[in-house]
Amino acid sequence: MSEAKAYAAQQADQPLGPFKLDRREPGADDVEIKILYSGVCHSDIHTARNEWGGTMYPVVPGHEIVGKVTRVGSAVSKFKVGDTVGVGCFVDSCGHCNNCKDHQEQYCENGHTQTYNSYSQDKKTITYGGYSSHIVVTQGFVLNVSDKLPLANVAPLLCAGITTYSPLKHWGVKKGHKVAVVGLGGLGHMAVKIASSMGAEVTMLSRSPEKEKDATALGAHHFALTTEKANMKALANTFDFIIDTVSAKHDYNEYLALLRTNGVMVLLGVPPTPSEVSAVNLIFGRRSLVGSLVGGIKETQEMLDYCAEHNISADIELIKMDQINEAFERTLTGDVHYRFVIDMESI
């Protein structure tokens, strides 16, 4: 075992603070990674505060990890000491179910192992995430990271980037498609960047007029205030795809009406309570309301390579480790453009 410095939440109502944990020694198939940067995802807050239930304390969040390889096991062939690598939302899966064989480990039928607050495949060892000095991960769940982009700005691609890239790629978004993005936050700003890079005509749908300037700078071609009924009426039957990134409760029916025939609305945000959906909005127009998780390892690597080729990375605010509790509060109030990233040298 090797001791790692970390920050952990001890209880739902307590702030994160210094913590020490033991990482396993690298096995034959393992890669040890010194963590350089760790992004701050809204999921980290939900989990630290047990808002989704099931948090196992103490919990060390963090699943947007970029770092350098420090040691490799004897059977590791994909990486060497000194390589720049990334780790995303999960670090293992069963490897033998239909989804794992199809490179969709995120949908592992036997339960993938999340990077933190999850049981390893032995069903007894709890995982601890990227708010730590180093991590040990089996090589099949480690990703190559290009040095073409600022590494701190790459970290959020491991969650926010792949969460938005995966549905855009899966549903074949391309030039000529009209795509709307609901919500301009960590996920939304990546959706705008990636969809526009694919050639789509992108419209930002927002309740905040002050976000129009940012949306345009990120690559959106149009901006519409959803609080104005005239705008929503004018946009009826307009979009091929809607990427909904909002985690607060809102009315899906208002947005379904904006889809063309055969249009698809993709849910990425997870509101705290279920929402009612009118069958009429789906049936009259043969519209689809779907959800999407992150991508598998193969697709995540594809996304990282795509972003390096197209010069796409996240807009971030770099913070020190001891600023994490302030960052949580600012994230909740929307006071971040558009992702906090922790400089792990500060731990």
C-alpha cells in the first residue's frame, strides 16, 4: 500500500477536509498516476452531500482526472512512466457482459466500478476519487491525453466532454442539423462547442439573458430566452435534436414541442424529482425522449482525440485544494464559467 493525501467529506452536512487513504500497490495490469488536475463535477456535490443517497463515508470525490504515469505493472503494454493520461467516471467493469464486449462499459450489466463511492469488482473494496495525490487504475480504463491542449482544461473532458460528445456522436449530429442546448453550465458549454464543431446549427436556450454573449463566444449561432412565450412559440417544430443539461426540475413538454418530426431530446441532467411527460408531445411528431450516460472507454478516447484535433477544451477556473468548499457553493449558485479544476499540486 502507498499513502495518498486527499480531501474527503466525512458526513453529508460537513465540509470537505484533509484525509489520508491507502492506494494499492500496482499489480501486473495496473497503472499508478500522479494526479495533476481534478475537475469539480456537480455529481461530486450530490455525492458528498448524499443528495442521491448511498454515499459511503468518508467519500473522496473526483472523476475528471489528468495526471502523469509514475509506475506501471509488469503486464502493462499501453503506457509507460511519464505518459500523460486521464481517468474518467469509472475505473473497471465486469468485462464479459454484452455491453462490455461492445465497448459500452458505462452500461455494464453487472455494474461498472465508478471512480469514487463505488465497490470494486471484488464487491468489497470502496473506491476513492481524484481529490487525491495519486490513484492506481487497471490499464484498460486509463486514457491517453494529448499535450496539444492545456492539461487543466482537458480534465473536465473526462466527464462533461464525454457526456455531451457521446449522444451527439450516437445520434449522428452533423452539418445541416439544428441542435438546441438547454442550460449553459459545465455540460452545456461543452455541448455548444462540440455540436458546433460537428457542423450543426446551434441554438442556446436559456432563462438568463446575460448568457447570450457567452453562448455566442462558445460557438452558438442563435440564442433564445425560454422565459418569453413568443420565443417558444416561434421555435415550435424547429430542432432535430435538443440536448438538455439541466438538473433542476423543469417542464420537458415545453421543449419537446420544439422538436421537428422524428426529433430527439436527450436528457443529460438528473432533476431531483420525476417529471410528467405528455404522450401527445411524443406521438404527434414521432418524437423521442431519451437519456444518455457517459461513453465507454473506446468512445472516451475517441472524444479526447477529437477534441485535441479540433482544439476543444473546457473553460475553467483553476483553484487550490483548500478552496473546494467555496467552489461547491459557487457551483450551486452558477458562479463558475464553466468548470472548477483543482490544481492538485496544492494538496
